[in-house]
Amino acid sequence: MTDRQRLLLSPYRLPTHHQVYLNEDEMAAWLNGFIVLWHPALLLGGEKPPRVDSAYDHEQPTAGRAYVMPDSPPQFLPDDWPDRVRAAGALKLPAHPDRELTVRAMADAVRAAGQTDEGREHFGTPEQLALLDLPMEKVRPFFGIGFGYLMVDSLFEAMDHEKLLDTAGFWTDVHEAVQALLKPNADDAVEDHLRNAAAKLLSAREVLYAVNIHLLDVWRLDEDKLEIPPPAALAAGTALNVMATGRTLERLAEQSPDRVKQLHVKLDEAIQPPVLEVIGGVYREREDALLPVESQLWNLRKGRAATREVLGANVEVLARRRSANHPHVPAWVQATGLRRALLVSFDGAVTPNHRSTVVNWSSPDGKAIDAFTRVPAAAHKAETFFNLVYTLHQSITNDSAPTLAILHQAEPAFPLYEDWLALSKLGPVLGEWTTFSRYFSDALAGEYIGTANPDDFFADYLEERTNAHRPDPVSAFATYVRARRRLDAAWTLAAIYRCLSAAGPTDEENTLLEQLKKAEDEIESTGLDPVPADAARGFAIEDPWAKKLADRLQIRAAEHLPGFLLLNPCAFTRRVALELDGVTGPLPIEGPVKAAQVDADKARVVAEVPPLGFAWLPARGSPGVVQLSKSRMRLAEGNIVRNEYFEAEIDPATGGIKAFRDTRTKVPRLGMQLVYNPGSRAEGRSVKVTQNGSALGEIVSEGVLLNEQNEELALFRVRLRAWLTRPVLDVRIELEPRHAPTGYPWHAYYGARFAWREERSALLRGVNGLSMQTGHTRPVSPDFVEVKLGRSGTTILTGGLPFHQRQGPRMLDVILIPEGEQARAFDLGLALDRDYPMQAAIGMVSPLCVVPTTKGPPHIGPSGWLFHVDSPNLLLINLRPAADGSRSFIATLLETSGVHGGSAELRCVRDPVGAVLVDGDDQATTGLTVVGDALRLEYAAGELFRVKVDLG
């Protein structure tokens, strides 16, 4: 009997103990070359399964053998070796990176060999030619069996185990399957024989690992490439996980309704085990880690709702292409109705590495979820399949639940993927394909990672936005956070107004609520994308509700007393600085007015407005009133602005802040200087006192940034404002670059460089309301950065500007203008010894609604609160009126110390009749105790929770 072995001649072997990185084409050609040997036409009459061998052992070809030899790497064989192959009656086959080309070349070579005298005896028989003409759907199962044989055989080597595959029985089953192909109507017989072969492979694999191996197939839908065909798993009926945002699915429904119907069918709950799951949970991919908490929650709620509307499916697993991970993700997941998450980086962002595939991940408030931590391998790369044995071996060795995951993107999958699916149809040789929800139910967490440090995560949004040539890579965050706070203010005022109203909502109120919801969806859907100059992002969406609430509060107020009603949408007392037109005469310093000065152009007032309350200011002062402040200090003189809390001194040499001091110890806390990175010199040109009144002290410095050759890089203007009785220094920086920064944005930018005295000082940053210590070189935060030494703390309120970079142990740059940035004016704030800096950060970007009125103060007094939270560490994000039109509202609250859990009282303008905690779907979970006008709240440190209050 002739020796009809099928051999791949190559110095390479599948890596078993370490990964091997070859040229992608080399790996593809190697795999295609081996798999083509499992074509039924070549298996016919073979004595053994195809194998890989060294070319040096085959310098003298043997008749009847088929040799596959890839072009790369070059192998040292005699120059006449191809002639020797022909003369011996053997067959030399090429291997190409393209599977179809490799199969076609094999078929052409077999036919050609059958035409030669030497090869006619072994090749080109009628049976063999018939097998060459088989359609790919009949050939694919044999390729799958070959793939399974290669993996199992190599896995024995990887685990240093004696090979216990019943090779003779396995080969008999394969050979009988080939023979059955030659018979008419023998498809069932072919499948039975191949199933028997797959069963032997499975038995051999179970010798190495007897428990199930989990296979996760992930299809990531790209909303810009929806025309790309889905993975073969969708038609094959094996389990597939579709990773898509809500907006992507909406576009898919518009562009490909047939595809949506196909997904609907696969999502039928009657199909068990499930063959399709949608993961994602966000409406759109964006920089959520640097956006306000309510924006993050909106993205998750809207994403789940959009998925449910398009596909009728609930999303339970959070997965996103653009990294937006931070320590609070587990809490946000649970707060919005999700259950698990993918803790992986698809975009190269820094994410913690974990040994376990599934970890139990806790947020600062103690809420925990299971998270998947393995980055799926790319399905379109030959490298994935070339290193698959090594990957499988590592997973079996190290994971409590061995798992392999692959990811489909825009590129078509490597052909071995479909071979794998064909093998899985015959038996779970390499594992069982599953959905994520089922996987999380089967795989227990192998590691408890606790609360993550914010420094463990870093997504370089600045470089990403700069490379996208955005006109607002930095300033968009500041604009956006103010738009979000306007929305929160509007919802809060609408909820308060509805609670004060006796009747149900009118048609006008329903219309306003619909407009507000539409405005929220538009602003959040646009996110940080550029908007036209005339877009509605900056408009005061809260004004209609502020006017209605003012009318309701002043329903019994005295007529013909013009003034201003101030409405505070925040749940903490605010000292606000106002510049008002239309004020005549001096204002008495009493009640809510803490300081005032009336100049020729306008009145400048510092007013105190109670939490979630109001304050009324008169528009007409009394002629006999002498406007005196309680303090006689000069708020601005020389190079210094000051008030009771601090003083700030301008450096005439540099035009920056020479020292920011507290008035008690006079110890400099911070200095600030404008810089151009990588190098510049600031030179002050002028310092002027522009306001020195009884309420406001203002100094403006102007100067220039120079390079080493004394060439102008940029002109700048720094304005410092100190308002009497207000504990925040307002800093406005205006830059006019003469030299635009270009290149890597972390190396080339204009910024404000802050410096402090002590290297021992700790640096803390705001992370979703909490103040967390950081040692990161780039401690991003849109809220605040705090320099802490002992009990003293100096807070830099960034006003939504998120990108910062440390320069040594005592300096921090707030990046203002990188490449492409068009904004030229930036607002910052400085504050001293704030117990809850997040309150100051929220107050800086939140609107104060000023409603001009023709009536006097409300009948209950010139100021007062309508709702009140008695714990300053409990931050109210917003109130929302109930959707059913009742006098109920939902409050979203966040504990901001991260240390102090406990209890608090939420007092209401009217006695509540009931209150409950609600989940992400607004379903009641736990009842709360109501006593009089107050309801008692119990919360953990750092906890986010939502309360529904019914006022009857």
C-alpha cells in the first residue's frame, strides 16, 4: 500500500508554552496550509491524519504523499526538489494567506498531477475529482475536524501530557466520512461519522480538562459600518453576543430593518439555551468618565431604553468600546438596572490587570458586581488562531472557569473561525459557545478586587480629541457641564413647582415638560460633539420653570415693589455674586444681601440664597440708606485683592498670582503662572485695580509669554475678583496665542501652572463627587483638584476643565489650549479649607435663576428654603417630577465625603404621605420612614441612591 501521508513542511509549530508573533501573512499561510490537507479530496486514501514535519526529513519525496510548503520562511532544500516531487509521483502544494486561493491552488495541483504519468497512479482519480467539486458547506466540517485535531494534539504537548487520543479510531471515522461523501444522499451518514470523530477528540481533551470551557463570541457593531455582514454564528445558530450602543441599534433599525428582524428572532426567549444576547447598555460612546454623574446615568438609562425599543431586549451587561471606567462604575451599573460589566479596554486605555477572568468589583459605597476582565482576541487575525493553543492552555491552568473570547469588528473573520463553528456543530471539542449572562451564571468570580483607585484608570481623551481635530478639545467639557447643570436646575425647579401646585399639570406644563425632556435628549445625545454657534446648548432652559415658580411663590406678595427673586436649584446654601441692571439707589445690607455696591452701570451684590430655596432683592434702594458693609477692608489695592477669607497678590514681573493666602496665617498656599509647554517665560506688562468697591475688588494684569529667543508666543490677561463674604477667588484667564501649539497635546499646550510650597502636600482630585488622593502624573478631573497638607486644604475649582499634568512634586498644570482649541477665555476658582469641595465645584457651574419681578418678597419672608437636606456631605444632583402628573418627585442623591455614611433628613415644603427608595427602572425597593415634613435617609459612604417622595 502506498504511503499517502499529508504533510505541512515548516520549521514552525503552534506555540504551546509561550506566544509567538510572526508576520500575519506567515501565520495565515501556515494555518491555511495545514487545514487544506483536510480537504476530503486529500484525505481520500490517506493512512494517517495530516501532520506538521520538518522539510529536512523529506529531501527525497515519497510517492503518493502531498506536501504543503509555505513560501515563508525559506526552507533549505535541494534546488531541484520540486522536480524530485514530480518525478516521485508526489504532490507539492502552495500555501497562501488567502484561504480561497490556497484551496483553489490545491485543486488545480491535484488535477494537474492526475495528468502526468508519475502522478496518475496517486492523484486525479474520478473519486478524488468528484470530491474536489464539493461545495464549501460540505467541506467545512472536515476543515473543522482538522482544526480540532490540531488543537487537541497541540494541547497535549502544551500540558506535557502523553497523547491519549484514539488516533486509529478517530482516523477510521474520518475516512468513513470521506467514503460516505461519495455516496448519494449520505449527508446524515457523513455527519454521524464526523460526530464520532469529534466525540473522540472531546474524550481526549477531557483527559486534559474534563470541565466545560466557555467560549464567548462578541460582535461589536460599528454605527458607521452597519452594512458589514454579521458573523457566521448568527446564521449558524451558535451563541453570539452583540455589543452595540442604543444609537447604533436605532440606526440599524433605520438602515437594515431585515437585520433587526433577524436579531428579533434570535432573541426569542423560547430558544434555550439562548443563542443571542445584546450587551452594551450605553446610548452612545463618549467621554463619560469626565462627564457629570447625571450625564453618565442618562447615557445608561437611555441606552437600555433604546435597546428595549428596537429589539425588545433588556441589557444586563455593560460593555463599551470607548473606555470610561472609574471606581464608581459598579454603583452606576446597579443604579440603572444593569447587573454586570466588561472591565476591559478596547481602545488601549489604561485598565487594571487581573489574574481572574471574572472578578468581583466593588464601588466606594460597597455595591459590587461581577466583571469580565479578558480582552477578546480579534477574530480577523491569524495570530489569534495561531496562538490559540497557548491561550487555551493558560486559561485552563490559571482560570477557575477557562474562557476564550473572540471579537468581531469591521474586518471579516479569519476562515478558521467558520471551521471552529463547524466543529462546534459536531461537538463541544474546544468548549461551548455561550452568552455573557449565562456565562456569569456559570463562572464564579475568582478574585475580589475591592474599590479601585482612580489612578488605576486612564483614558487619553485629550489626545483622542486632538487627533480628531476638534475645535474644542478642552473647552467643550466646561461648556457641557454648565449645560448639564442648567438641565438639572430646570428639572429641579419643575419638580418644586409641581409640588407646590394644588391641581394636576396643565397642558402648558405638560408641553414644557416635554420640551425639557427633548432638550435633555438633544444635549446629551450631542454630548461633546461640536454644535453650531446658534444651537440651543447655551440657552436658559430653566427660565420658564423659574418664572412659574416665582409667580407661585409671590402669589400673595405685595404689588408694585419691583425686585429680583433668586432661585437656588442646589441643596446647599450659596453665596452668589450678581451684577444686576435696573437697580436704583443703595441697597440695605440686611437679610439675604451680604454686600452691595451700586455703580453707574449696574449693581454688584453678594446674596445668600438658602438650599433649594429663594431670596428676594429689591430693585429700588432707599434714598436715606447709607450703603455700609460690615467690613471696612479695602478689597483691592496695589497688587492685592482680598476679603475676609483670603488675599491674592499679583506678581508684576510675571503677571500671574504671586501668592494666594489665608487671612489668618498669611501663609502662601498657591502661586499661579501662565506657561507654554515645553518652555516659555512670562513677562508682566501692567497691573490695574479695576474695581475697589464695598462688594467687589478686582485686579487685572496683562502680559506676554516669550520663548528663549524673546519672541512673543501669546498675550494674556488675568482678572482676579474677590467678593466680600464670598469664600472663592474668581480667576479669569484670557489668552491670545501668536504661536499655535501643535503636536502631542500633553507636551504642547498653553496652561495655568499652579505651584505650592511643601513637597509633602498630598494632591486630591474630584472623582464623581468624591475627593480621592492621586499620585497620577495626569490627574484628570473636571470638578476640582485639592492640595492638602494636614488640616489645611487649597482647592482649585477647574470649572469643567478636566486635563491636568503634574510638573514635579510641587506643580500642576491646568491645560487650557492644546492643538486645535479655539476658546480663548477660561474661568477657574480658588478656595481655602473647604470641608466639601464638591459643593463649591457644583456651585461654580450651576446657574442661579434670577427672575425680575414687579412684586415684593413672598409672604413667608424675603428668603427661605422649600426642601432641605441636613447633611452637607449629601449632594442632591436633581429633583424630577413624577411622570404620572402627581405631586411626587424623584430625588437623586450622592454622598460626597467617601468616608461618612449615616443618616440624614430630607425636609419638604409639605408633609409627605410616603417615600420609597427606587431602582434604575423607577421601581420601589424599600420604604422610608416619614415623620412630619421630613423623611429619614440611611446611606453608605460614597453611595448614590434615588428616593421617590409623594406629597399627596
